Amino acid sequence: MADLFSCIDNFFSQQTDVLEWGVASPAPLEQPERLMQWLAEHKHGEMAYMQEHLAMRLNPQQFFPEAESVVLFLHRTPVNIVKSPKMLEAQVAAYACGPDYHHTLKSMMRELEPQLVAFDPELKLKMFVDSAPVMERDLAVRAGLGWVGKNGLLLHSQHGSQFFLGGFFLNRKLEKEAVISHDACGTCRRCIDACPTSAIEETRQVNASRCISYLTIEKKGEIDQEFYEKIGNRIFGCDTCQQVCPWNAKLLVDDPSDGSKFNRSLEDWLVILQPGGGFKRLFKETPLYRAGRRKMLRNVGIALNNCEED
């Protein structure tokens, strides 16, 4: 399938935000017991969707039975992570400070699909981002795109963890040389020690029910008070484990982009999040809209209380 390979390679090479791409086998996961135990111990919190379509998560070919190959790619995040955000500012995770990446990545793949079909009219493609029942990090490791770090994120020797991961299944056999990355975390445990809520476990898994990203984005209703102080001024997500990771060190920036609509004071956020305050108009096409106005308002309330106590 030389033409097919060339088409994919040429397309990705023209995308300035695509950092690297690879190909993996759609074979079942090597360690299915890790996911099953994580679920059995209820470390997925209220994310019931993690239990749904479990067979698909454990065996990619259940997701797309005709799959013969999986193409995966790393896509640059909209902004780089800040070294040390100021306490008086409201922290929004760097990945969320831009358009909704689900739309961005899928739009790019939809642009590629007709080009591939032009080479092979019988070709079938099924795309995914992190919202599909696919263990994309495991597949990315197979494709030589990095290793799973102690914080549970995919790490790359050049790009750290500052990227999105997307891909698509093909009903065609495709091969691309993959150099499997060795575990380069070594004895480092900075992410484990720095996690404000001790959510990162020694097993390279995250107890989502304790993770600030989960609490501020996925958690419904009230957040347990034991986490209030630890949340600090984070109103959407958390970058701490990535800020301290040595593989991200050269990619960190000193200050967030001036003038960004995401870079606001807590008081500004409080106004925007009131009914009719403009939240939907300003942030509908961003990841923040996933949490919704009420959750965001809850988060801002916690952050404001933390700042007042300081």
C-alpha cells in the first residue's frame, strides 16, 4: 500500500501542528487486567462511560471489526504549559486554552479521508479521539510514539506530554517502522510527589476520583470539602504533574499569552459565569463548555474562597 502510505505521510507533513505519526496493530491490549482492576476499584469516579463498551477498550477490533491497521498522530496543543501560574489568576489547563481539540482533530481527519478513498475506493476508515472507547495511549506506545509515564500520560522524548492524540482505523494493512520507546522515567517520581491530591499511584495509574482534572471537569454536584484547599485557584483541569515532569521542562513558558480570553481574574470569571454573562458565547467552541456553566461557577467559588483565606 505504498500509495496509501505516501498519501498519509504527505498529508501529515503539511499539517504544521502534527508532531509525529505512527502505525499500530489493532491486536488486543497486552495487559487487560490493569484496566479491569482500575474499574473494579472504582477509580474512574462517576465516569460510568469507562465501563461501557469494555470489550471494545480491551480489543480494538471490537470497535472496528474490519481493522487491519491503526494510524495514530500527535497534535500540538494550542498553548504551552506555564511554569508557575500566579496565585491571583484563575488557572485553566493549557490544553483547554483553545478550540475544542475533538473538533480540530476530527476535522483534519475528515479532510484526509476522501484523499485516501481516492487511492482506494474500497477503503474504510473509522476515526477516534479520546472520547471513543479506544485505549489510544496503549496503541500509541505500539506505534512508537512514546511511553506511558508515571502520571499515566503518554510521554515523548521531544514533545513531553504537550500534545493531543488522535487516530483512525483502516481496513488495510499499513506498516511504518516503529522504534518502541523505552521507559525513560527511571527513578523519577516528581509527578507522584507533586500531585496536590495524591491521585497519582505507584502503578502508573491515576485515581481519577481524586484527580483535580476529574473533580473540576467530570465531577457532578458538589466536590468533597477535603479537596477544596488542594484545588487552589484551578477552575478547569490541572497541569501540576506536567509542570514538574523533566520531559516538559524545555517546553514550559514563563507567562500565559496576554489578552487571551482564558487568562482572566477570578472576579472576571464570576461575572462571565452568571446567567447571561456570556459564557456560552465566549467558550462554546472550547473544552470548557464540556464542564458547563454551573460546574465552572462551582469551581470559581472554591478558588475565590481559597484566595480569600490566603
